[in-house]
Amino acid sequence: MNEADVRDCLREVSDPDLGDDIVSLGLVNAVEVDGDSVRVSLALGAPYAPHETKIANRVRDVLGEAGLSVDLSAAVSEDLDRDEQVLPDVKNVIAVASGKGGVGKSTIAVNLAAGLSDLGARVGLFDADVYGPNVPRMVAAEDVPQATEEETIVPPEKYGIRLMSMAFLVGEDDPVIWRGPMVHKLLTQLVEDVEWGSLDYLVVDLPPGTGDTQLTVLQTLPLTGAVVVTTPQEVAVDDARKGLRMFGKHDTDVLGIVENMAGFRCPDCGSKHDIFGTGGGQALADENDLPYLGGIPLDPAIRTGGDGGEPAVLGEGDTADAFRVLTENVANNLGIVNRRRLG
């Protein structure tokens, strides 16, 4: 069997999202045949995303049925040379944003990072909310960043996540009162001077709104996509639209909308109460032809986990399942963005 034969076999493997086979879509980088063994490089860039895992498993099955021993790898070509890239060892950068405060954006960012890490991915979490950094508390980070002789910063780890936050650099009760240029300089330094290492995903928790900090991140980081957080409440949805427009102006793909605080189920009577309304996130997604990533219930366990440093996604029950669905949807949609770009 030669390379052409292998590629013919691979035409039996369909992309579950793009609706064509992986050869026609240009997702097969290279094929090397050596006797009964074959090495295949696939243009897959969302590690541990369920749909990309399904593609890889199908490739193994098809080639295995043809009597071949398969060695798979994944690689995504970059438009820039390595020395021109801001974060050359980070495969994907995901911004988590909201149009207003109080919608649980940091909760979503922390649980998304923990969920990706729990899938097996190498993950970093950058708390870019310089005015209200609270990610370290939400994961109970006991260690602090360390400085190297080269004056770079080695981030601490918790739950397999490499962490960086303004909270590590200021006193616990010190207010952060900075003007835009100072914020820009700080964020640029934190991006360039932190030794993130090799990561599959870097989750960036943006501050709420559409101000200087958000623009700095959009202009500095090579964002793969953004997740927009809202509650069902109309006021929150109105502000989330502003966030969507901000990403649109900067040609950043929005991976979808997540609705936080989507109903409260009474532990005593079992009834569901839509305290902040219902359907706002789904409606916003439909209105803008964007994926709806899922709804996260208003659950006291999320607050307890956030205050106690135990992300809810790592637990059991309906709320943990909702966060896991969110995590998988984000990873799948990020994979779609990458594969569409390649095709």
C-alpha cells in the first residue's frame, strides 16, 4: 500500500462538523508508508476535543482495517515564523469575556480551565482582570510565581493549571488604581515574561466591559477565539452584545455564548426557579448565529467551590456535568475554527 492508497482509505473518515472527508478538507498534512506501518500527520489543533478525538480514532480504525499499524500526530501550520510569534508554545488562546460585571465570568474561566485540564490537556490560566483579580482564591493557589535569573516568571500550578494573576503581585487588600497605559505595559510584560511552557490552551479571564484592558489583550495576544458569558437577564444580555461587537471589530472568532445562573433548583421542593429570567443566552446566540455553549445553573455549590478553591467541574452531579458539557463544546468549537481556517 502506497501513500495514494492510504489517502483513498482516509476519504472514508468524515469531519463531524464540516460535513466532508478529511482528505477533501485538507486535514491530512502528510502520509509516510513504511511496509505495514504508516505515519499520518493530521491538521488537528484542539487537543482532547471530543470531535477531534473521534476523527483520530476513526483514522486508526480505517487504517487498522486495511492491515496497517498507525502512528498518528497532529500539527497546525503557523503563518508566522516562531521568532515572530507572541506565544509560540501555546496552541490556543481562549478569552472569556462579559459585557458587565457580576455574571460569573471568572467562575466560567476557572471551570473551563480546570475542565480542559481534567480532560488531559496542558492548560494555563491568565487572570487579566487587573482591577479585580480573584482567580488564585478560586483555585486555592498557595504557591506564588518564582523569578528566574533571566528575570522571567515561572507561574505556579494548581489542578494541573499554570496560573498567572495580578493578585500575585499586589497586596491582598490593596486597590489597583492604574491608568490605561500602565495596564497596557503590565499586561504586555506578563504575557512576554511568563514562562508558560508548552500549552494546549491558555484561558484568559478578561475584566468585564470593553475598555483599555480588553483592547490591549486583543491587540497583544493571538486569540484563537472568545467565550462570551451572560446571565438570562435582559440587562446582562444587552451588555453582552457590546462584547460581541468588540470581538467582531477585531476579527476574533466567538466560540459561543454561555448562560450562567440559568435557573435555581430548590433543594427542598425540587422545583426550578428562573430567578434571572430564562432563555437570554440562547436567544443571544440565535440572534447572532453563534453556538450556544450551554447553561450553568444557579447552584450554591458553585459559590462554595469558588470561595473554597475547588472548581465545581471537578465534582459530581448536574452542575459538574453542565460545566463538562460547556468545556467540551468550547473545545469542539475551537477545533472547528481551526479546521475551517486550514480548509
